[in-house]
Amino acid sequence: MTPIIVAHRGLHAQLAENSLAAFAAAEVAGIGYLECDVWPSRDGVPVILHDQTLDRTTRGHGNVFDHTAAELAALGVPSLADLLRQSNADTTLVVEIKPDDSEDFVRAVVDLLAKQHPLAIVQSFDFANLQHSQRIAPALPVAMLIENAARLRRPWPVPIHVRHDLIEPDLVESYHAAGLAVGAWTVNQPAEIRTMLVLGVDRIISDDPLLCENLKSEI
């Protein structure tokens, strides 16, 4: 089985992460899956930023949700709608819902996806968000993000995206037996990539998706 390679926050080795330029570069390079993170702006617009605060990746300060979408755009923070307008029709977006248990925000995100770009997967570290998504848009695929062994011990009823160093062969086998996919994040080093390829994960989320694509040919 050949895993899907996902560009984590776009192709951002030399471009700003989660920027429209980084996403466009990934598509130009032939990567068909793009991962992004979304928060609500103060006026409820889904915007693309990994951190809760603006300080690391912009010249702004404070919480992203304390600023309007227009203010965030002036700081270089794109909206999800911006990415949807830019993306190729056959590109799949892997959209991470950042705030916990946010039904109204999940609705805003999935409604936008349904109207503008139905090729998408919703992921979150918070299972309630996935339940909201499944209730609002049952046809939209979801994935549970897993960051520690304790949470991994629970048998999740949905596909999972797991921190790569937690993945063992029996985990992949058990989820595959249940008809569920297993993804790995964030897989960047050659040895890590090769290990995930051998384990047979379904998706590899990477800061270096081009390296992942090159190594796929070795397995």
C-alpha cells in the first residue's frame, strides 16, 4: 500500500508556514494533500494559523480570536476561504480545528468546505469537534489526532492521525482490521519516513513532503 503524503502547513521550507504561498508551492510541486490549522477570528471567520497567539509567526501580538479577520489579513494571516479559492479542485485539504468543543466554529468550517471545496478531511485533538462535524456534514471524513500513549489506548471509532513515534505494527493492523485509516505526523527525517512506509500507514503528514515522495519509490 502506498501512503498519501500530506504537506504539513504547506511547503514551508523557505516559505511561511500556513501561508497561501506555501500551499501554492506544494500544489505546484505535485502534492495533492495540504494540511492547515484553523481558528476563529473575533468576527467568527475561520482563519489559518497554527498557534493560538500571533507572536511567533506574525508581527502581531495576542490571541488570534481577539482580532477581526480584516486585522488578521493585514498581518498576513489568510482565511480558510482564501485557501479554498486558491486551491486546485482536485486538492484535498486536511483541516485541523484548533479550539476545543466548538460546535458553531465547526459548522462555519464544514459549511465553507461543503460549499467551496468538498475534498477535505477534518481533524482535531478534540473528539467533540469530530462529533460536531459528523453530525453537521456526515459525508465529510474526519480523523482523530493522537499525541500521547494514554489517548492511544482508547479504541477510537474514527480514523486516527498519530504522533509517529507512538505507532507500532499492531496498532496499524488493528485499525485496518476495523476498516479505519492510520496517519502519522509529523514525519520529517529519512529514517522516520522509511519506518512509516514499512509499517503501512495510510497517510504521512510531513514538513518535507517531497522527501517522503522520493522515499516512497524505495519501498
